[in-house]
Amino acid sequence: MIGENIENVVIVGGGTAGWMAAAAFARFLDNGRRTITLIESDEIGIVGVGEATIPPIQNFNAKLGLNESEFLRATQGTFKLGIEFRNWGRQGDSYFHPFGELGHDLQGVPFHQLWLREQGRGGLIGAGPGPIGDYSMAGMAAAKGGFARPSAKGGPALTGLRYAFHFDAALYARYLRAYAESHGAQRREGKITTVHRNAETGFVESVQLENGTRIEGELFVDCSGFCGLLIEQALGTGFEDWSHWLPMDRAWAVPTANTGPPAPFTRSTAHAAGWQWRIPLQHRTGNGHVFASRFIDEEGARQTLVDNVEGAVLAEPRLLRFVTGRRKQAWNFNVVALGLSSGFIEPLESTAIHLVQNGISRLLALFPDKGFNPLERDEYNRGMREAYEDVRDFIILHYKATQRDDTEFWRYVRDMDIPESLARRIELFAARGRVFCSGAELFATPSWVAVMLGQNIVPRAYDTVVDALDENKVAQALRRMRQEYAEAADALPSHEDFLRRDGAWADPSV
């Protein structure tokens, strides 16, 4: 069987993960001799509240050849320039984690190191360099409520703008379903009752529906959600629980009516035992309260959400339960888990859809034949483990780097032990502002700098390499940068105006 191409790929479960996989496989794997089948049941609901993304989603959409304006119309989507965090370091604090770069490096010296020195010396003539957020195109545009795509016409500042999207996850799945089916993927309606495995190899050979139909395949992709129908229930792969670091295990979600034009950013507001998201779409606003049930009961968390939303509530709040962690293997036997079947890290930095995208890309790069080379499987599992652990550490940082002590929850996360990999990062930054990232990491240096400074981890000193640069020239360069970002942001159209002019605003009559 080694060398024989896989002919039948079966995706178990729809939703965002399932239809992302189906769309990608139909686009890149359908050679006329391979079938892509997705099984889902209308009786089984989807989680469908993941409405915020990060910039790599652009790459996924572009590879599929999606028209961005059409995609936004179909999903009632908006643009996202980053996340505003309120009450995280201390109550009353606010900072912005922007997409893209923070300033520009000079002669190979990281920008934030230049800023740290200028901050310490007060800048020329006592005028400091200003907030580090003033050196982010995404951050300045978000503060003004403006948006435009990156363009050289807007000057060097606008060229560096980075963005992602907010969208209705159910509409995105519907949109990708139409794409996948138009490219040859087949949808089968039904609820799976039995998983049939080969007695000798342990591989899944087929799944059986309620009506008795058996659907055979050589490669199965588990997108069945938290239950992990194949990867866990059938294969018993095992789960690595991270709730001792990330104790959030519940979320209430509720849509509200818009109270004004949609802002081009997500908002995260910390509460007594969790935090609240606010995600503006064209037709409504998505809201949710992620919380730790050890520190607040479900009804109390529900009331916290209802008391703090803006706009009229459009539906009854919906409760989601989860455990943070990952499967011990994302690829086991001939089953690859994607999305919630593979693991879950709470939605604080909008990484869920990216981890699906990451898994799809890795699977395409390591796509097996019928022989299922274990080296390919092991490489896939290694890469996915690293991807999940990188995101895990970045999320834990938000909790660990707090000065809040007003509730039992905040005292717990402030004082808890953390992974050694994260502890080392924090101390390196606290000493001299140093950040080291590998090329494969999702969050680059500007993201780590934004969160650590935003949550009051101020380095005790800057990197001495900065002292090789002339202080006056550095100060002048920073002033020019800051002015360029401010002027570019002032010239932007409003977020809603851009969506309308671009043809990305949905017609409610359709």
C-alpha cells in the first residue's frame, strides 16, 4: 500500500473546522480520482461563536481564491486591527494589542529597545517618546475608528498595516460549504452511530450512520467538536489538561443589537473571575463572558454578562462548557483531529480558527499515502504540539502578568506556577526587554512587547546595544515615525465608510 494514493477522505463534522477542511481539500486534493466527503447532522448543533480571527486568515482565504469583499458581505464581517484590553493589569488600566509591527528597527536594533531608552531619558528637551502604541499603524487606526487596506499610496506607515476579520462563524461555514461543494466535495447528512476499525491495524475503516449506511475512507478528519468522536471516543488518544494554568471552563455567549458603527477591533474586559468579549459585526455585536466556575457560579457569570453588554439583547444567553488543553496526539492511526476535536485554548487572542488553519496546512504539507509513514505522523504531531504550546504560553501571560488582587481568581492566577518556557520569557523581558521568537511562532516580538508593557512588566534596563546609536538621531527618528503614523491614521476613512465603499457591506434586504 506504500505509494498508493489515498482515494477517500472523510471529514466527520461540519461547522467552521469541517468546512474549512473541506474547502481546502477540495481545492488542493481533488485530482479527479479522490473523493472528499463531509458528514454532518442537522440535529447536532455547532459551537459557532468564534467570530474573531488573526491576520493569517487572509492567507487561507487567498489560497482558496476568495474575494475579500464578497466574503465579508456573505459573513456580515468587519475588519479587525487588534484587541483592546481593559482591567487586565490593574482595574482601570487599558492597553491595545495591535496587529503588525511596532515602529521600525534602526540599524538592526529592535524598535522597542530604542523606545525603552528614550522613555528612560525623557527624550530630547524633556519630551518623551510617547506611548508605544503611537508607533503602531493598526493601533492608531483603531483609536480613530478608521480603516484602509495596506497601500503605498498612503505612505510607508499605511504599507505596514495588518488586519484580520470579525465574522459570523455560522455564515462563514455556510459560505465555505458552498465553495467546497462547487469544487467537488460531497456532504452527507446523518448522525454517526458506529465507528468500524480494522482488527489488525486499528485504523478506522468506515463510519456507520443511523440509517445503516456505511461510509468508507482511508483518511478520516475528526471535526466533531469537544466530544472527539473519532480521535477520543473511538481511538482513546488521551487529553493533556491545562486547566491548572488556564482555569476558565465556561462561557456565556449572547448577541446584542449594534449601538453605533462597528469598531475595527475586539474588546476584552476583565471581570472578577473571567473576562468579557465584544466583537462588532455588521448586523449585530457578539458578546460573551469566559469564566472559571471554581471562582464564580454559572448564574453569577450570566448576570455579569447581561449587566455589562451594550445594546438590546437579541437572544437568550447560551452556555458553553470546555476544558483547556490538547489531545496527546492530533494525528493517531489514520485519524487527524482539527478544531475543538484537537484541543481548545480559550478565545482570549482569537486563535481557535488559526489553529484549524495551521492543522490543515500541516496536513496538506505532510499528506500521507495509504502506507501512512509514521515519520509524517510524528512530524505533524510535533508541529501541532509546538503550535498549541506557543499559544498556551501567550495566553497564560495575560493572567500571570497582573497586579490585581481584588478577588480570589486574580490572586490565584497572579501567584500560580507557570510553564518554564514562559517564566524564562518573562524574566528575559523584565531584565533588559529582550524577546526571542522562533520563526514558526504565531506571536512575534511586537505582540509579546505589547502585552508585557501593557500589563506593566517594565524592563529594569534596556539592551546596551542601543548605546551604539546616536541619541539625538534616534530621538529624531522616533518623532518622525510617530508623526507619520498619526498623519496616516487621520487620513483614513471610517471603518463603516470603507466597508460600504469597498462593496463589503451586506444588503439586509437580500
